[in-house]
Amino acid sequence: MSICLPKIYREKLLNALKSGELTIEKLYKLSDAESHALLAKYVGKENATFVNAKFEAAKSSNQKAAFVNWIKKNTTYFDPVRKDMLKRVERNKKFLSAKEVEGFMDDLVQQKLGFRVSEMEAKTLMEMSEKIQEAKAKIPETSPRGSIERFEYGYALGKFQQFIKSRKLAAESIKIKERFLPENYWENIVDVAGITKSLVANLDNSFIGRQGIKVFYNNPKIWGQTAIKSIELFGRELFAKSPERFFESRPDTVMEGLKAGIVSDPNALNGKYNAAKNGYGLGVLHEEIFPTSIPERIPVLGKVFKASETAFNGSALYMRHKLANAVIAAAEKNGVDMLDPRQATAHGKIVSSLTGRGEIGKLGVIGKEINVLMFSVRFLKSNFDTLTAHLFDKTFTKEARITSAKNTMRIAMGITALLVVSKMLDEDSVDFDPRSSKFGKICKGNICFDITGGIGGLVTLGTRLVPTLHNGEWGFWTKSATTGKWTKLGGEKYGQQDAFDIMTNFFAGKLSPTAGAIRDIWKGEKFRGEKPTFVNTTIGLITPISVDTLIDELKKGNDDLLLVMLAEAFGISPTDFSFRGTGKKWEALKTKKREQIFNQSLKEVQNKFNEKVNKLEGSLRWEKMNNDERTKELSKIKTEETNKIFSRYGI
């Protein structure tokens, strides 16, 4: 049964609306009883109930749509609270007043984000949600990536997400007085560890040469685009004197434009990104080596820190965005449904692992705690997943497994090709034996540059932990990158390393700065053989790796300083395999003759050793030696050259 409002009342109501005597905004602010009484003046008491009911239904429908949009934008398909929240909205049959909205939104926010909101914040959330919906509706179906309409929507959504982030951060922040309470001691340790890690990782643009290097071998076009973008991001953040502007009417930061392009991408709006449990890693705004932005507050240096952080985090987002779209397009070309959560999740893991962020499963819930212990556990896992083509992931689909295997093959072929070319140009620049620490590196003298982004280290670890054949003898073998000496692990000599020691040392080298400082104190020795003190330990916790490398190379008088610093700046990790002066006599030399003579002496020993070993290895006598004889001969040469130095300076 339908009720038709008489013409006289329709005209009276229309005139009131046209004149401004009655407004929709005014009706929205009134309670049900108040709006009923007001409408009765224009349509009569007998029709007021009908008209008011229709208006209430329209208001409720719009409000519910806003609630639903807010929930869907802030939860994933797999979020356990998503269904409950949507059901609660659906069960609501009436328009909520401002006070009721506050309570309703407060419950929703509390359930999803873990903090409560004020009346003003609830209103702000709803207004932002409505603006997002309006901006999204304005995007034409044919709108290309990067269009103004898409950016308008992206900025609206980004502003909303930033509001949530800042509000959540405020809710979780610990006040100064509270930090002295016993229950907050662990939180203080986590924060300090995060600050030291961020400081040590500062002052470079290392993503493209380390975490992102796998994409260089798999998709050089995307890698090249990211390399250019990383330099652009670093420069814009470093030299920006005022907020950047993408549009005349809107101030913007360097990262906001990048994020706006991602959230407004067609694959974001059609649900393909969200179909993957990890969202292809596109929701990660802070990588694990930059767990905190507190160092940004340091005068002068804070600007450089911010530029480094922006370049790193921005490069990761940019590369994942490009790679996600490429992976989705390639999969769909082969008939894969990328809205299928199983397929999307598997392919999402591929994108994340190729860009240095591996999935750590159930350990993810203690991610902050792991960050205290390890420097980059997700990066390590990403290399393991890529190396094994995700073989041990039972959730992988057949199609994703094929794609992953192809990626691993391309990476292996790309690395091999570079090493072969280097070997052709310089015979001594490459060592193809995976049991050597030089494996996967291109060397110039005693400085070797890792072109594998850390994958080579995993291969070396694996080949040292399984029995292999060397010189006719099976065993757990290692090859020294400094002397070329072969060692059979687990030998009969007292104190000789075994396979378990190799594994332990590998993970000890992956510790965070804070955990690494504790390791050095327990061992009574730092990496370069120095004794840990309060001063050098503290300096080690706050000095960026790039600065530490610069100081070390200056002390050594390295002729290739510029090459080393460029490699370090862009993530192609340089390692010096020269002799290290450890032991009481070397300490005495450093004390007696200072740093310059100490470094010159080490360099002289290394050069003399290399010269004699090269001559020996080309002789017939070397060919006739067994492994033990070769080891003794190499040790003898090193000892002789070292003793010459000690004798010269009366040590």
C-alpha cells in the first residue's frame, strides 16, 4: 500500500525548502520527535508521520552506507572483526544522533583499532569517510593511473589513514613519568633498540642495492624506475624547504603523493590488492630497519635521516606497487583469477619476498620484540624464500610456485652472468666456490662487493652445513676469503670450529646493534678485534654504517675510497677481507705506533702474503701437497710476514 502526498502539501514543502525556511541540514540535526513536529507545519499532522518516516529511512541509509564504507576501508577481507562490524551496522534500523554516532563509532574504533574516540573525533571520522566515498564516486571507469580524479580520492583516503595513525599513536604513547614504571621497562628497551637500529641504518640509499636487488635480475625495468625514484625521493626530502605541492590547493609531503597513487590504483579499487592477506606489502609504511622516526628530531642531522628514511620506505612502496601490478597482469594473462584469495595471497608473498620483506608467520605478532634481537629478520626470510622458490610454503598455489621458480632461475642466471663477465676481466675478482666467503661477490683487491643482496651468504652457509668433497676428502669444508686456506670443520684440533659454530656465527652476525653490543661485551671483543668499552660501544650504537665505513677506510688509507663509499651508499655491501690485527702483539703495535702504522703494517702483511701465495699456487710443489700440507704452508707464510713486522717495531 502506498501513500501519495496531496499536491498542496507537496508545493508547500517544496517552497519551504526553496526559500531556506526548511533545510535538510536542519532536519538532520533534529530528533525524530522534533522533525515530526516541524514537518507537520508544512504537510499536516496526518501526513507528517509518513514524510518523517521516509526522511528517517533515507538518512539511515546514507549513514549506514558511510559506516559500511568506513569499515571496508579499514579492515581486510580476512579481518576477524570485519563481519561482526558489518552485521552491527546492518542491524541498525534508525538514523543515529550525534551522541549515538559517537557511541557507535567509539565501539567500532575500539574493536578494530584498540582505542576510543571523542565525539569530535567520531564526527571527523564520519566526515572523512563521506569525503572518501564522494571522491571515489567521481572516478570515471576509464580514468588512467595517476589521474587527478584518482589522486583526489587517494589524498582523501590518505588523510583519513593518517588521522587514524596519529590518533592510535597518541593512544599508545607512554608518558615520560610512566616510562619509569616497572611494567614499561620492556617497552623502553624496545624503543631504544629501535632508535639505535634506525640511526645505524641512516645516511644512505641502500634499498635498491640490497633489499631490491633481486628485482634487478628479475625485472630490470622496474628496478631502474625505482633507482631513479629513490634518488628523487632522497633529494626532494633533503632539499624541500616547504611542503611539496601536487596541486595548487593542497599541501603535500613527499610520501603522501606516492601513497595516494597506490590507494587509488585500479587494482586497489577493484579489490585485487586486498584479496592478498599481506596486501602485496603495500600497506607497510615503515620497513624493519627504520622501526622509529624519532631520530628525525635531531637538529640538522634529522633532515638527512628523514631523507634516508623516505628514500628507503618510498623505494620499497614504489617497487612493490610496480611489481604487484606486473605480477597481477602476468597471472591474469595466464588465466589466473587474482581475486581468488588463495592465488592473490601466494602471489602477494612473491612480491614481498622479491622486495626484501619475507613473511615470518606466527612470529609476526612479536615483530617488535624480534626487531630488538635481529637486524633484518624479514629481509633474511625473503632471501631464503627466493632462494628456495617458496618450496616450504604449503599455502602456495601451483601457478604461484611456477612463477616463483622462474624468478629464482632468472636471479641465478643474472648473478652468474655478472660473475662470469667479472672473471673474464680479472681472474682474481671472483670465487665460484660457494664454500668461500667471497662467493657471490666481485672483488677488487681485498675489497669485495656483494651483488646478490645477501643470497650468496645463505648459499655459503648451506654448503658449509652439508658434507661436500674437497681434494678427494668428504667433510664440512670452509674456505677462508683472507688466506684461501681450506678448513675441515669438526677436526680433532682443540678449539676447532664445527658446523654448529658456523651456523651460530652466521646468526650472531645478523643481530641488531643493541643485541650485537651485548654479544661483543660477552665475547670481550668487537668485530675488528678491539676490546669493547663504554665509549666505543656507545659510538657503535649511534654511528651510521656508512659513516663507520668511511672512517675505517680513511684510517686504512684505501685508494678505492670513493668506490667503497658509493657501493655502501647504494646497498652493494663492501667487505674488506684483509688480515685483521687481533691478539696481544697487534694491540701492542697499535698502542706503541698508533693507528696509521698499525693499518700500514696489516696492509703490508696482506700484500706480501698474497704475492707469495700466488707464486706458490702456480708451482708443481703445491699440486703435490695434500690439504693439511697446504694449510700448514699458508699459515707458515702468514706467520713469517707477521713476525717481520713485529721484529721491525720491537714488539
